[in-house]
Amino acid sequence: MKSRFKPPVFDRGPRPQLRGHLHSEAAWFFGGSGVALIAFAAATSRASWLTFAVVIYSLCLVGMLATSATYHRFPWRSERAVVAWRRADHAAIAVFIAGTYTPVFIGASDSPQRFIILGVCWIAALLAVALNVVWIDHPRWLSVTVYLVLGWIAVFDLGGLIEGLTVPAMVLILVGGAIYSLGALGYALKWPNPSERWFGFHEVFHAATIVAAGLHHIAIWIVVFEAVTVGG
């Protein structure tokens, strides 16, 4: 009796066994913590904008991880499906970067230009989404450059962030940004590549993303806690 299930007719070739699993597990963890963060902000803050910013951030974080896990873990039956999920995966990274900035600027910075910089960040993220939609086969170095520039755009409000962030939050954000940058460079260079069978350069990139996201997640918890206890 023949099986009703057909094997995939199109895939991306051999991949390490752990491809996508790190982001899959991380999505569940950050999803739970994100719900707790939203509940805390909603229950303790009189500023609805802060709660809204936390919702945006949490959705962007979990959405990026879930999209990455779905794209990387599963085989696909058509080239169209692979391309569609690849577009979504790359676009989600840009949206996630802007989403991470949102509660930081809303909750920590009081500088008059913070909304301008946040707006520029979101516009740049949407342009990056458009790039991935219309030109998904663009060079790897272009993606890395776009993400690095987008990731460090906060330096244009460095004074406001230094004044508004606590030292632990600032350190966590800077160290997380450095880890993101190193992970992106490793992705561009395809190095290090510990094990092509189990844990390759792409898994190193995913691991760096999780560590950096974790540091920024703690920083955002601090930002929200400080905002609701100091500002209400």
C-alpha cells in the first residue's frame, strides 16, 4: 500500500540537525516572558503608550523567532514556499530590530528627537521588508549591512538614552548589540562552522541572536520597571 504522504520535492539541501530548533524553543520562552511583561506593564503603568510599545516588541520578538523556526526546521514541497518563507524570515529580522527599539525609546528616553529616530527606524525596517520582498536573492553582505546599520541607529539618541537608562540596562543593551553584530558578521563570513552535521555557522548565528535578545529582554524589563515605579 502506497503512502499518501509525498516526500518534499524541493528543499534547500543538507542542513545541520539542529537548524531551527534553537529559535523554536526560544520562541516559547520569550512568548511566556512577553505575556508576563505585557501584563506587568498593563497592570502597573498609567501610560498606555508604554504598554502598547511592550506589546509591539513582544509580538516582533516572538514573530521573528517563530518565523525563523518554521522556515528553517521544516522541508517544503515547492520552491515558491521556500522563497515565501525566506522572505518572511529575512523581513521579520528588520521588523524585530525596530520593535526592540520601541519600548526603549518610549520608556527610557526623554529627548525631543526620540520619536523622530524611532520613526526613522521603523521606516528603515519597512524599506528592508520591501527589499526582501522584491529582491530576495540580494547579496548576503547587503542584508548584514542593512541589519547592522538599523541595529545601531540608536546612537543618534545616545545622550537621551544615557540619561534615561540605568547603568545595568545600558550595559545589557550595548553588550547585546555587540553580540548581535558579531553574530551577523559570523553569518556573513560563514564562520565559525563547528559541525556541518549538527551545529553549523547558521546555528552559531541563531545562538548569538538568542543570547543578545535575552540581554535586551532583561534590559526592557528594567526599562518598564523603572518607568512604572518612577514615572507611574
